Amino acid sequence: MKKNFNSIMFSTIIMMSMLMAASSNNWIMIWCSLEIMLISFIPIMVSDKLLASESTIQYFIIQSISSSLLMMGVVFMVMKGDYNYLYVINMSLMIKMGVAPFHNWVLTVIEGLTLYPMFMMLTILKIAPLAMMSYTTKSLTMIILITMITGAILGINQNSAKKLIGYSSIYNMGLILSLIKNNLMWMFYLLTYSVMMIMLMVTFKKEKIYYINQMIIKESSIYSKMNLWINMLSMGGMPPLMGFMIKLMVIQMMIMNEMNILLVILITSSLLVMFFYLRMSFLSIMNFTLEMKTNLFDKSKLSAMFISVNMLTLPIILSTKMLT
């Protein structure tokens, strides 16, 4: 009970600090808000596991380095000398978010986290740095290319479910950065991706899946298998699921802005991402044993809700656009 109360309290502080950082026009206030977020997130990360302590220390060190770089960039800006302070500020924000090539710490930290702090680190804690980058960044083409290629290629040979989600998050950060100049679009992308990640994480936790090869020997009802299958296909961007909708939005934006190189890399890397999610999907439905057949109609309301959300999102959005 006390642990739940602490999580709620610190989560509330994080949300308030995030809003303060995203809406402030003073760099010192932004820096203070990010530090409050860091200090509030540390207790949420802590658990009884040995790896959790290691992950907490690593996260604190990395975030301290990025905060120091951010303050250095602010000092350069105040001095008004011939300094490229925006490069320093943007580099600090990219380290804070775990964008490639500053991504290695993300994969080591998430291995020691439970699902809730892992979800917060990969989604909610990135909102404030993204809001800051939307005002300070001019061109991120090279960073976007590196991030998409890194997330797509390195995610192929992963066996750990957490690391696979981590590489998927890195890849999607590249897509979010391509939308960084349109606040409404990147916020919508991040919100939709967060919903997809919640559904996948809850499904992994419900089925007790920690490694990809567990899917071959896992005994579940075909309904649960279908839920897992659709969630992974949605993360891969298979039409007409939710993940396809946000990728289609990015493709349309790139075509309108004539970002041809990014568009080619996006399509190519999307095929790689689709490959490792398809591999997981086929593993999840291979083991159709007698026990599964007897549990064929062992449905759950949670699985039904997740399947419905994934299947109906795109038709609803398209219908709304046609009516307007």
C-alpha cells in the first residue's frame, strides 16, 4: 500500500514537472523541472531486485551528465559569445531521451526495471525534452537516419522482450523526431505509440513472457495468442492496425515536405521492424496444442478490448476525416 502511494505521489510530481518544463520559456526553470523529474523518477525505479539498483545508478549518472551539458549550453547562450550553444543543448536532450547514437544506456537500464518505470522512461519522460527540441532544433536529418537504422537493424537478433521493446522505442523516436516541427503531430504519434506499448507490455506481463523463445512453449488460449499476435503486428505497423495509422501519417508528412531520403530509409527500416515482429507473431501462434484447443474460447475482457482498439482505430480515424 505504501509503495503504491509513493508511486502515485512521485508520478504526480513528474507530470507536474513535465508540464512546467514543456510550458516554460525560462531555461533555468526548464532545467530545474527536468531535475525534479529525475529525482522523482529514481524512487519509482527502486525495487528489491539487484538489477534495479544497478539500473537506477546508471540512469542517475547518464541523466546527471545530460543535465550538466544542458546547463553548459545555457551558460554559453547567456555569455553571448561565438558558441554553438544549440548543439550542446540538443546533444544533452538527445542523451536524456536515448536517441541514437546515445542509446546504449537505455538497453542496459530497462533490463533491471519493472514494466511501470520502463513505460514511463520510454514515453512520458521524453515529452519535456521533445517539447524543448521542437523550439531549438533546425535540422535533425542525420540523427533521424541513424536512429531509424539503429533501432531497426539491432532489434532483429534480440531474444529479450525488454530489449526488443527498447530498440522499438529507439526506432520510433526517429519517426517522432521527423515530426518535431509539428507539435500536434509528434504529440499524437507519441500518445498513440504509448497506448500500443501499454497493450503490448500488459500482454507480456499477463502471459509472463520475458524472452522471445518462450512464445514457442507457452501454453495459452488461442484468444490470448491472437491478442498477442495483433499487438505485435500493430507495433510493426501492419495495416489496418493502429501502428500503421501513425506510420502513414509520417509518410504523408515526408511526401508533402519532399523528404525523399528519409522516406526511403523509413520504408526500408519499417520492413526490418516488421520482420522481427512477424517472427515473434509466428512464434506466438505455432504451439497450437490439445490444451490450447480445449481453451479455445477462454476469452478475457482485456484481450477483447486490446484487439478491438487495434482493429477499429484506423477505420474510425478514416471515417472522421471523410466526414470533415
